[in-house]
Amino acid sequence: MLKENSSFILDMQKTIDIGITAFSFIAAYFIKRNLLPGKFSSLSIEPNYYIVLLLIIIAWFVSFKWMGMYMSYRQQPFWPFFTTILKSCFLGMILVNITMYFLHIQGISRLLMGIFLILNISLLTFSKFIIFKTLEKIRTDGLNTRSVLVVGSKERAKEFIESVEKYKASGYRVLGCFDVDEAQLGQPVFNEHKVIGLVHNLEEYLRNNIVDELIFAMPLKMLEKGDRSLAFAESLGINVRIIPDWELHYLMYRPGIAAIRFEAFLGVHTMALQSTPHNEGAMLIKHVFDFVVAVILTLVFLPLLISIGLAIKIFSKGPVLYHQERLGMNGRLFMVHKFRTMVADADERLKELAEMNEADGPAFKIRNDPRIIPWVGTFLRKSSLDELPQLFNVLKREMSLVGPRPPIPKEVDEYSVWHRRRLSMKPGMTCLWQIAPRRNELSFEEWMKLDLKYIDNWSIFNDFKILVFTAKAVLTGAGR
């Protein structure tokens, strides 16, 4: 994704911002010592400016965290970023001065610190502005958008939609509104946005449409089964926001999966239930890591990709690649790419083999599938090398290196509600299921639980560990 799992920046932004801060101090030192005219250009040997730089890095790191430097770029205009930069830098300066006082560090050039402060504020502001405008352009062009469904159609819903419309560069797109009153069906709410459904049909709509954010903009006591609606959306992995009258207590609802927090959403105060990882910086690192590693692996494996393609051509008539429609994050359709391991008419012969299915649930698996290409197809499946072309799906940001495997739409139609939460994270080339002992003997329910375990316990370290064990599984031929 450039898709957010809440938008950009945390760990990597901290590194960039601290790097900018260190560079600002070094540049200020160089300017003070070499570029200023006359007596302004001199610097004494004392104090040790390396120690001062270290104190600045520590103080700025702390002040960035205290001042809430790492906000979502999607949910507010640029001005809060600038004011936060100012507050962070001035707080950092106060912390440094207090620390130098207690450490008895004296004689530091005030002009040097003034130049550093101006450079630091300017470069941090410029950095944030470039990122902010780049993301705005991406979202304005229709990329990295998020679909929003509003429950309610009165003043609260109208004010929320108006906030979204004012800030279209946020990338939020309102699908429409749901209401409890059938008479409101088809009625306009704000501009072209209308009531498109009734609350008792909400679950069906969430099942069959791409919804990233569900906004409750009506009194919860008006919902006959409000707790069920909350739990259902939570089970699907959809972010839920509640615009107060703050009456969640009315439902006596306690989220079983999602994290609950209060935050501003385009200037509207909401309570958010989020059941997917929300460490923005770590997710950014995951996206960058996916892209960089996919580029490297594509180049490294290029001779192997060509060799496998030639082998398929020699042993079987038909195309080298097999393309299949799969569902990605929150049900987005895309074409997954694999090396063809079966005969060209394998899909047509599926009905003949339906009774031989050894898998429970909606998945289809049989041992010694007669449709598999002899030798080549068996080897590719056993080694899992048939999945290599999905590196191109990763490069197109449709998939990740690690994540729940993308299902076919027909399978998802048979999912239980709790199964569908596996769609709340970008699908991957490998996941816990593929490195599990006796993975081919796991039941469908066990497979689903492993995917949800991955989502609930996601971390960069776990992704790295899964990739290492996947490499081992490929080398030992653990597939089927």
C-alpha cells in the first residue's frame, strides 16, 4: 500500500528528522566558523561541540515525541505541522540549555545556536511540506484513496461530509449514507451524496463493497442492533469512527479485537476502533522494504524466471504465466501472477474434480492433482517457485512480501464474518500458514486463525522471521 494503515511516518520519519537536525547543527557550525564576516566567524575550542550535538539529538528526539510531531498527513492541513515543528524546536532548545546548565557546559556560541535553530526549523518545515504536497498530489490523482461510509443522514452526517469535501486532497471518498428511516432512502444529504441504504442492510453492504472507514454520525441509541453493527465492522477489519454524543456506553459494547482511541478526523473529533496495525512508521518501513527487496529479488532471480518460463514452454502448451482474479485489501480486485503449473484448461476441469477436494471450507486442494504439468509443475509447486511472478504484484503495490494469501472471490463468498478480517491487511506472497509444520494438513479454520494471528501480532521483526523460514521451506521443498 501506499495505502495507509493509517497514513505515513513514524520510525523512518524520526530518523529523517533527527538527521535533518544533526545536519542543521553541523551546517550552522560550518557557517559560524567559515562563512560569517570578521569577528563573527571565530569559534573557541571549548566547549566540545560533539557533546553539544549529542545533547541536541537526544533533546530533539524527546521533544518531537512530546509535541506529537508524527501526525497523519491525511487528516489535517499543513499548518499544524508547522506549529508543531516550532514548538518541538523551542522545547528542544530549552531542554538542551537546562542540560548544559547542570553539566556545567559554558561558552557555547549563542549566534551558532541561533543559526542552528533557524536552519533546523526551515529544513524540517521544507521536508514536511515536500512530503505533504507529494502525498496530496498522489491522492488528488486518485491514488491512495480510502472509501468512507456514513451511518446517519442528519446534521452530524452533513457536517462530516462537508469536512471531507473541503479537504479532497485527503484522499477520502464518501460512498454515501445509511439511515434507519426508509423514507430517507435516496434523499440528498450534502451535495451529490445521498442515503444509499438502510441500517438493517448494512452488514450485507459491508460484505459486498470496499469500505475502509465506517463513520457513525447518528445517536447510537437509535440503532436497534448497534453493538452488532460495531462488532461486524470490527470483525471485517474496517476502521470504525463514532462522532460523539459519546454514547458508546449505551450499547455496553467492548471491542474484542480493535484498539480504541480518540482522534481528530479532518477537524471532526471521533472515537476510532481500529483492528489493523496502526504503527504508521513501521508500516511505511514495511512498504519501502517490500518495494526495495522486490526489485532486488526480481533482478537476482531474472535468469531463474527465464529458465522456468522456458521449461514450462517445453513441457506444456499454453502461456507461461497464469493470471487469476484475487481479492486484496478490504476486497479490492486485482490480477495475481503465477507460473502456470497446470494444463491450460485446468479451470474448466475443476468441476470434474470437485468431489475429490480434500480441503475443508471453501478452499480446493487434492493430492496428485491430474491437472499438474508433469515434472515441471510438480517441482514448482513443491518448491513454491511458482509464486515468484508475484514479485511484480509487490512492485505494483497490490501485494506485500508477507501477508495473508490473497483469496479468490468465490472463496470469500463462503467466508464466515470472522474469516473476512484477513482481508483487512494487504495480501502477501508468504505468511504463517506457508511456514507452518505440516502446512498441507492444516484445516481451513486453522489456516484462517494463523492469518488473523499474523495481523494481530504484526511487526517488522515477525515479517523478517517469516521470510527467513519461507526461504528454508523453499529450499527443503515443503510445498505440494
